[in-house]
Amino acid sequence: MNESPLHNLYLTQQVREIDRAGMREGGILPRELMQRAGQAAFDLIRKHYPDARRWLIVCGPGNNGGDGYVVGGLAAAAGLTVEVVQNPGPPKKPPADAFNPSAWQAWDEARRLVFDMHAWDGAPLNAADVVVDALLGSGLSRPVAGRFQSLIEAMNAHRAPVVALDVPSGLDTDTGMPVPLAVRAQSSLCFIALKRGLLTGAAADFVGDLYLATLGVPMRCFEKHQPSARIIDAQALRARLGKRRPGAHKGEFGHVLLLGGNQGMGGAVALAAIACLRSGAGLVTALTHPAHAAALLATRPEVMWVGLQEQTDVCSLLARASVVALGPGLGRDRWAVDAAAMLYDCDLPMVLDADGLSLLLVGRSRKAPLVITPHPGEAAGLLSKSTAEVMQDRFASVLELANRFQCVCVLKGSGTLVSDGDTTNLCDRGNPGMASAGMGDALTGIVAALLAQGLTATDAACYGVALHASAGDLAAGNGERGLLASDLMGPVRRLANALDPFPPGRVEAWPGS
């Protein structure tokens, strides 16, 4: 995976250590680092809100508040109207030998320029053209309560756009969950390194447009810290498949055997089969309920449709297959249970989704690679937890699933995670329009096709997730509302053939990164 700062995700404590290394080993004085952060934030706000004349800056007691004071001083020096609201009040003057007195210094300098600087009195915030959140940053150590909670609510109730410095206050930067509430920002400028929680969980509802400013911290300061996770590099993974040789034949690109499509759910296995073909599988055989095999054959003749009955020779079908995928529209009745039992113990790479996940039992191991693709509700069932518990720490949940079932786990949702038990990868693409029927079935087909074409289980899962999400982003060019799973098929094909570039991810480098 790419070692760019835009691809590496860290725990909050790791970023603090990198921050200290930048000061102690990189030779950057604490005050200079805070000045760089404030300048970067000031520049971003000026670029995105050039007509904003009234700036309201909410400063907390720590270094995040210090960043806010720097912004306030710069804005006042530029002739803008600035109001600084403090909670609980100005920072205390540190002892003379303090290593990092930056927040107090920033306040001391800003108060000479900003005339309207006062402690928050609990009243609604005054009118402004832009609000700057410098209240808590990533220094959150306990649930937000009391006056801090009320001030976050006041920022969320304000009509002006909110720009968060480093992270939206109240958001757990390791998990992406509010504790228990957070600032809803239109933009967030993350400092030094990406905190992993900014891109998964509920973070998308709070972070807004996400930027990274490394503040000139030397790359050697990052070297001692293994990233907690990485953003999937779709471009690099696409290159691993390479171009097809001129004399290639369909047998070289794998034969996927799909099982699904119980009565009334034939569309699910059809979407998986089409996605499988559009992603490059050479052959696809779909085992489905006899009730609609003929209708599906008429709709998509490129798929070999088999109505699964007791007399069906499943062994011969498995002998010709290179990958098996179970789950799309499978159901859990007797037909589904018997059908799945025929396939699960085969010695072939496998993708499990939806009702196929019910086959997983602790201690029932498989020799061949296994990829599972649960959404949070399904993950909760596999872990005997509530959905809320899974969401509370998606990174811990995906790692637990991968290790418990000795598989590659794709934990779907905003900021989809992929873990093989050793490494965790995150997809920073996709959009809310993809919250519609059949999207998971399409993903199953894509991952199965990539396995069939020779990618490892981890690479197939990572690339499949990125390909699926990127196709969704391209298809959303016609609007998110009303986006269908079948709309992804054209973009999937173009992306897989490098005819379209991958759309940008959620993180943009700010100057100096």
C-alpha cells in the first residue's frame, strides 16, 4: 500500500507521539507548530469562505484552543471582525520552565488584536459568517458533558458553516463515534497525521470535507509508528491484475459458482452474477431456486443458470469452479440450508454474505481462503453483540471477526473496513446513495470475480470494496437519490479496464502536506 500521509491512519496517541517527535527530533518549536496549524486553518477558511467578514471562534482550554487563538489573531490582523468565545476562560499562564506554553502564548498575542474575547455565558452564540471549532480537538479523554456539551449544541444550532480544527469536538478520533455528541462541521482540517476515526463509524455525519496539513513534520518522525490502518490504494491494486495477454481464453480468469436467489429473491443472485462478469470473471454459474431459473436465463444469458434440485450434480459443478460465493438472496429455509451444506465444505476460495454468514461456526475452519462481508447488524450476530456495540469500535469488531473465523472480513458501512487479522484497510470512497437494495449482492460478485482472477483474499477484498465504492461515486453523478445497484455495472467495467480514473477519496492534502 502507498506510504503517502494521505493513506496512513493512526491512533490518537500515535499522533501525539509523532507531534512530540516533530518538536524534539524535528527541531520544530511548540509555538512554531501551533503557528503553522493556525496559519493553515486561516488559509483554508479564507479560501473556502472568501466573503466571510465575521468570524466566531470557540476556544477551549488546551492546545486546540491555542490553534483557535492563532486563527483569531490572523483574522483580526487581516481586518476581519472577530469574536472569540472561551470555555471555561483564557488559558492559565504556565510555569516559566514549561516545555509547551504555546496555548497561553497564542492567547496572549491574540488578545492584543481581538477586542471581543470573552468567556461563554451560556447564551446562544452571536451571528457570524463562519464558526471555528477549537474547543476540544483530539484531546478528548472522557464523555462530553456540562458546559462543553451545551457549547457544542450551540455550535450545531448556529446558522453559519463550522470549520473544525484538527477534529470536530466531541468525536472519538479512534472509533469515529460521538461521545455522546460532537460538532457537525462542514470542513475539518486534520493536523500532522490522519486520525483513523475521522473516516469510519459515524464520522461522516460530523467531519464534512476533510483536509490534512502535516505542518512540515519530517517524515522520519513517522517511521517509528506503524499505521493503525491504511486507506485502500485502488490504483495500486488495479495494477496487480495487469493487462490480459492477446491469446487469453476465458478459463484463465476463473469460474465462479454462485449460490442464492431463493423464491422471490432471484434479483439478488442476478446482481451478484452480473457484477461478477463485469469485474472480469471468465465464467459464472449461478445455482438458484428452480422457480425462476428460466426467467433469469432469459434476462442474462451470459450466466449459466442452474435450478438447484435434489438431483442436481453439485459435485461436477464444484469440480469446474475455482471460487464459490454464497448468500445473495439465499434465505434460511430448508432449500437454502440444504443447498449451502452441499457447498460450504468444498476446498475452494469462498465469499460469504447475507444468509450465507449463518454457516459460520467457531472452530469450523476451512483450508481455502475465506472472505466474509457482513454489515454491522450481521457482524453483531456473529459476535453475539448488539449492533451498537459493533459500531462503538468498528476497528476492534472487524479485527475480532477476522481472527475468530480465520478469514478476511469486510465490515461494510460508511468507511468500510477490511481486515485479515494482521492488517486493517479502510475505504474512503462511497456515498449515501449506495444505501439501497442489492449493493451488497453486487459487492459479493465483484470480490468473487477478483478472487477468481488470482488476487489474494486480502487484495480481492480491498480492491473489490474500492472498485464497488468508486463505481458508486461515479454512478452518483446523476444524483444519489434513486441510485440502483445495477447502475454500478457500467462504471465497474470502465474502472476495471482503467478507462476511467478512480474518483478522489475523502481526504485532500492542504498546502505543505
